[in-house]
Amino acid sequence: MKTTDYIAVTIDRLPKGYVFTYADFTTEVNKKEAVIKALNRMVVSGKISKLAKGKYYKPEQTVFGNLEPNQYQVVKDLLEVDGKIIGYLTGYSIYNQLGLTTQVSNTIQIAKNEIRPALKRELYTIKFIKQKNIITKENIALLQLLDAIRYVKKIPDSSIASCCLRFVSILKTLSEKDLSTIVRLSQKYPPATRALLGALLEEMGVMQFQELLQKNLNPITKYKLSGVQLVLKAAEKWSLL
């Protein structure tokens, strides 16, 4: 089968919005330049679209035009390498998924142990934040929730009070094991994050983690979170103003 025909058949089998590179074809077609030329011809013909240098995707066509790939597809090479998790989506896209805001941003935020400078891919600006905990597939959802608690002031189109009510609802769905894990993970977050987590858990009546969360909090430090006292009865106890 010709290189062009092989690539066309392979792309036809890919789901809409799937992002790929020439390397996805070199296991069977060991002709890099031929593959790249074939892919670029398909871009010109409109069969596929180009996301960034060396990155392509199969667009989903609608009456409103072609849809962009989802944010995970845009940055998946920055999240996992050879089956190893090296980062996870956080920030604006996760705020939306957690029901904290209805806004969707063109900024994609990624948490990693080792961060790098921001970069651009088509319409998206990709930024990085440092995660001090080891990242595993099992703890990503808990880290995403902790990130939202940490950056609650920056969640767009939403009040701190409404976010806290949503945090309580999410925390109530966690198992005791997950609650224990999220408290452990919070030890590598700033004091304000641990204080807010403590107040959220106390609002639920979960008291067994208080000592651990208060352990390294400075008793004279106050954390300014406007509106938090309206929805969390223990806010003052946790120095949240």
C-alpha cells in the first residue's frame, strides 16, 4: 500500500478530534519525509487540520464549522510520556468540570512537578503550575480539587461563597480513604489551602483530620477570603476572614 493510501486509511479510523503526529505512522511507514508531506497535503485539501508544528487532528464538522479538539487532546503529549503520567489538567477547564464556573477559557493550565515556560498552540495559551506532590493517575482528581481550593479567589464568574458550597458538595462524595488522601496531599499546599480545607471538612462534620491540618498553621495568621464566613460556620476558627 502506498504511503498516502496507508495514512488516509489510518486517519479514517481515528475518532474525530484525535491529535496525532507523523510518529504515529512511522511504525509501519518508515519514511518520515514522505509521511510529513502526505499529512501536509491533507491539511491543504481540508481532510485534516494542523494544531501546531508537527501536530494534526481530524476535525469534527458541524453546521457552525469545524470543532477544535478537546483540551486534553491539545496537550496530551505534555501530560503523559510512554505511559507515565507527568502532568494533569488544572485551572480553568477543571473549574468548569467541577461546576465552579460556566466560563471556558482559551488558557490551558497544566500542573507538573517540573514546570516550563508558557507556550502557544493555535488558539490556546498553555501555562504551567508547580505540583509538589508526586502525580499519579489515582490522585489527579484530588489534586485538581485541591488546586481549585488553593486558587478559589481566581475562579472566574463565581463568588468564594458559592465555590465553598460546591466544594462541600464534592467533598461529601469522597470516601473516607479519599478524604484521608486529600488531607495528606494538602500538606504540600500553602497554609491558606489547608485552613480552607479544614473549615470545609468541619462544615461536613468531619473532625478526625483537624489536628493534622492545623499542625503547621500559624495561629496569628489570617487568610482573607471574602464571603467565606457566610457559608462556613467554622471559618473564624480556621482564621478565614
